[in-house]
Amino acid sequence: MNFDFQQMQTAMAEAKRRYDELRQKMAQATEEATAGAGMVWVKINGEKQVLEVRLDPEVVKNDPDMLPDLIRAAVNEAGRRMDEKLKGEMGAMMGGLLGGMPPGLF
């Protein structure tokens, strides 16, 4: 097996470039989720920071004790969705990178 160090360096530079692109893309990505049949709605960014929260006035008025649980559920669901989005993006990135690695390296 011939190992081409130059090819490896090129592949690693490409990996860094793609990773940087992915980080920028995910920082701008958003996900939304609801809880309580839509009584609570949240929107997060790719860094899982909460950007918006909307509450149905009825849940605040009729069941304020349930509100923290609904908010938590919506935020957790949005985070799970963001994780899935990131996982898909990482899979696509890695698939493209591994195709550029020297045969027999992995």
C-alpha cells in the first residue's frame, strides 16, 4: 500500500473547511417545537439557545402550574430535533470526506 502524505494533507484541509462551513450553517439553523397540543411553542438556534417562546393565554390562566413542564417539554423536543438535524449534516459531511481519504486508511 502506498501512502500519499500530500493526499492526506489535502483531505484534512478539506475536512476542516467542511467542518467550518457546517458550524456556520448550524449556527444559523433553527428548529421549532410545541407542547401541550400547541399551547407552548419554542424556537431555538443551532447552538440550542432559545430564540422565541409563545404561550397560549389559556394555559397561563387555567393551568399555570403545568406551564414549566410544557415549556421544558417543548425546549427538549426542539433540542432533540436540532440534534437530529446536526446528525444528518455530520453524516453527509463525513460521507463526502471518507470518499476522499486514501484507500485502506480506515
